Amino acid sequence: MSIFVDRNTRLVVQGITGRDGSFHTRQMLDYGTNVVAGVTPGKGGQSFEGRVPIFNTVAEAVTETRANASVIYVPARFAGDAVYEAADAGVELVVCISEGVPVLDMTRVLPYLRERGARLIGPNCPGVISPGQAKVGIIPGQICREGSVGVVSRSGTLTYEVVHQLTRAGFGQTTCVGIGGDPIIGTNFIDCLQGFQADPATRAIVMIGEIGGTDEQQAAEFAKAKVTKPIVGFIAGQTAPPGRRMGHAGAIISGASGTAAEKMASFERCGIGVMKRPADVVPLLKERRVTP
Amino acid sequence: MNLHEYQARALLKAAGIPVPDGEVATTPAEAEAIARRLGGTVVVKAQVHAGGRGKAGGVKLAKDAAEARAHAGRILGMIIKGLTVEKVLVVPAAEIASESYAGVILDRASQRPVFMVSPAGGIDIEEVAAKTPEKILKLGVDPRYGLLPHQAMRLGFFLYRDVAQARPAAVILQQLYRAFVDAGASLAEINPLVTTPGGAVVALDAKIGVDDNELERKPAIAALRDVSAENPAEVKARNAGLSFIKLDGAVGCCVNGAGLAMATMDLVKYYGGEPANFLDIGGSSNPDKVVTALEIITSDPNVKAILFNIFGGITRCDDVANGIVAATSRTKLAVPIVIRLTGTNEERAVQILQQAGFSALTDMDEAVERAVALAGGGA
């Protein structure tokens, strides 16, 4: 089992012929993801390396291939419209990898999606992988393995680091979700906790947060009230200076709020195991009697 | 990107908001000339991206042009929170009957623009929010429709009882929203919004922070960037597509990915050291970026050891290895370097590095511990 993506995911790639889109489509296909269509306006009727049919619009791709999920690799200035297009075509899950999408665009995109019953993951995220089933995005497949830990993170490579530690110790994953580093995103920690709690195959959860905002604090309160599975968590940016944007648009301490210390204290208070460094993930899971 | 007060004032003025006259000076003589043109008492204000300018002595009242010149002479070149004052704004001293606060931010939690107004203006709004939250009215805006007239009126009446002031305030708030959207701002505030003894509502000070992701499609706003107000190494990094923030420690860090870069800094601290910087070389790194990154790190005299931490996914470890070899063959490193690489093309990377006389580790903790030790414990 898993959350968001699985063997039934029928994926359309928006921006399939671009530099990033083509590279990652190859990787997703090689991983075994069911990529049913690609979209590049003007290239409809062509084929992606003889493996995937290309359409001019997402609507056409969905009609022809019954795609139920989309992944977006288009440049940031086109990303907002690409999300609207996927939602208009009736796609249920939209994963936006593009980095640099204006935040104001997202404030308009999100209510539009919700009215149509679609979920957005991202933007500015590495995507989702359910090991052994489907990889939607850019998370390297070779560092993951099937198992029973659910991983949710605001980061990319830091997620790979933690997943790598898990895999090396024999702890496989049900699903790893990169929710993205922007201040306003489609899917947050609570959405993922809810999913992992409901997923029978997930037996423990790893949360990787960072400075900025209050998403982790709210998720910790939610976990205390609603999640019965053991959770361990890490917060990046313990040494970050206030008022500076640490690479991710959303990673900024404003005033005295959004610090790592505040988030770690809230984890502690709500019964989430606090990792002081990435290498603590396995020992803390074992402490909570989670076995590979 | 933050705008200077004088830039923010100009944007508000362009949106139709009443803003007193005023001009920017870079020399005391210019400040004197502006003060003479304005006539009467003026205020000389330091233009730096820092709060608390008044407390730092960067805002002074001058009763005539000569005094304005003297104040400008003292304020220009002054260092406020590490930033050198290069410009002063000279404005007429306003007669103030009341001061309030009006601002709009992109709110992360509610995922939309939120207005915040308070009749307790002129002071730090976070302090008002903490001590007297009843003096603040917050109102979320549906960005698809903008600030509706009745919403603006509601905010206006929260600030002023008299409709003669509530109505112009409501107009100003709608203009503020327009300016916020047009600038691609994440924050736009007027503090203070004042009433004059004659009853007019006027914006006295303005602050606008722009979402960096908007700059590509808003060249006029991007052109407002003041490079002189930034750390030169950070400017060089940005131009090379790197994300860099200078800190004070001895361990220079070069990492791929923002989250891992922060976690690496944290781990340096965990092992008793202090990071010299935050540096993210980004996803699909080419060897040139690594060369620039090394130039930036080694130009910091505090750096006693360099730490590379690369988790290859999209980033190929061999690209990074080639960059390190290229950079160090040009200029020999004066400080020791510790390289940690794992993931995509790790074996090739290790081979490249070994041929050039470097060794590479695969474990993050081991690498950080070694770098901290080489930097002398960060001391």
C-alpha cells in the first residue's frame, strides 16, 4: 500500500520534451511508472522515444489515455497555467516540480483546484515515490526500497539523505512525499499524516521540516490528536540566521516565529521523536520499537 | 527582495496614495538642496534594509537646510545592523494628529493575502499583536476578486470613526492592494498612516518586500535592486545561480540542495564547529558552478576548512568532482578540504578525485566531524 501514487497511477507528463521533462520521463519509465502520455503544445501526434504518445493539450491526453495524475516540468512562468490545465482536464493529482513559481499565483491556483476536487503536490518539490510501484517526480529510485515507513519532507536532497539512512538499515518505505520548499503549497504535512495514518501498510512516519511558517507545529498538534503511529521528525535550519531566506522561498524566520527550536519543542510536546541530525532517524525508530 | 523606503513610497504614490514630497540624496550637499527646496522643517532618513533606524540614530529632524546637511553628513556612511548607509531620504516634517498601521502580507497559513490594520500605529506591529491583539483587525482577501469595496470600508472604519477619514482610508487600502499585486509583493505596509491636523489621511512611511519569484516577469521591479546594499559575495553567488549566505564561522560549506545545506550547517554546530556560510549549488550542477562556489568560499578569510557535502540525485557526483579539480588546479587551496559524495556516479567521482590527490568520504557525519577538527573546532 501507499499514499497518492501506486500501481494504478496513469501519469501524463506536462513538458515531456523539455530538458528536465525528457530526462526524468526516462527515469520514471525505467523505474516502472505507468507513464501513459506526454504533453508539449505543437508536438501532438509525435512519440516520446517510441515509448509514450505526445499530445498538444492535457485534455486530449486525458480523453485518449485516461490519465489520472500529472507531473509538471515546465518553466516557472508557465507552471501556474499548467496546473489550471491539469485540473480543467479532470486530473485528480497534480505534482508540480517547477521551482520559482510566484507565490501570488499559488494563492489563486489552490482554490481553483479545490473547487475541482484535485490535489496539488508542490510546487518546488521533488515529487512522490511509492517504492516498487510508481515514481512521480525526481526522487532517485535506487535509494528507496519497499517497506513500511512513510516519509514526508519539505526538502529534496535532505530527504534523499534520510531515505538513504533508512534503506541502508533495512527500513523500506511505503511512500516518500516531497511537499516542497515554497511558503504556499498544495499539500502540507497534515495531509500526508492523514494519508499515512489511513494507510494500513505504513507502520511509522518520518517528518522532515525546516525553519519558516507554522506547518510543522500544526502537524504536531494534529499528530497528537489523530495519529496513533510512531513519528520521528527533523527540523533543518537550527543554525539559520533570522530574516534570511535559506535557499527555499519558504525557509525564513520572520521576527521570532518559525525557528527550528520552536518547531522541535512542539514535536517534543506532541510526542514526536526529535532527531538532532539525519543519522538519528534509525536509532529513534528502533527506540519506538519500529522494526524493518 | 526588499525595497528601500524611497522606492516603496514611489510605488505607493504611483498607485494614487497621498505621500508627502521628498527626495533621495547621496551627499550632504544634495540633502541641503532638497531641504531648501522643500522649505521648513525636514526629516533626514537613512535608507537601509534594516528595522530600528530611528533607534540607531538614522532618522533626524532638521529645522533648516544647514541642519539637514549636517545630519546627512553624519547619517551617510553610518553602519546600521551591519549595513552601510549610502542614501538618505529628505522629507518635510509632517504635522501629525494620529498614527495608525496598515499592511498586507501573503499569509502562509491561510494561503492568501491578509490585511492587517491597527489604530495603534507608528510602532512595531508585532509588539501590538503580542500585547494588545484587540487593537488589530485582520481580513483575508480572495486574490481572485481583490479587496472588495465593503471590505476596505470595514478596515477604514476600524481605523477611524469619522466617515470623512474612514472613506479616504478605504480608498488608500484598495490602492495599497493594487500596489501590492502590481509589485509582486509578499509584504506592503504603511507605518504610520497618519491624519494631519486638517483631517487628511497620508502615508508617511512605506515598506515593500517583493517575492523573488516575481522578478523575472516584472523587470521594472527587478531594476530596483540595490546591489550596494548587499554583501558582494552574495551578489556574485546569485549571478552564478548559487544560493549563498555569509555567516561568521570557520567551516566553509558547499552543498547541493537547500535542506541538506541547512542540515549540514546544523551538523557542523552539532560537532562543535561554526559554519562560515550557507551555500546551495542547486540541482543540476555543472563544474563551473562548483568553481565559482569555491572562489566565494575561499575569499572569506575566516574559513579554516572547506566541506563539500553532495548527495547525488540529479546532481552528478562526477560533475562536482570535475569542478573541484578544475578550481584547485587554477588556484591552490590554502585551507584543507573534506569531500563527501554519495549517489549518482559516486565511483567515477571518487576516481577523479583520487587521481587529483584528494580523498573522498561517503558518510555525512564522518565528513563533518573531520572538517570541524581541521578548522580547529570552529574556534
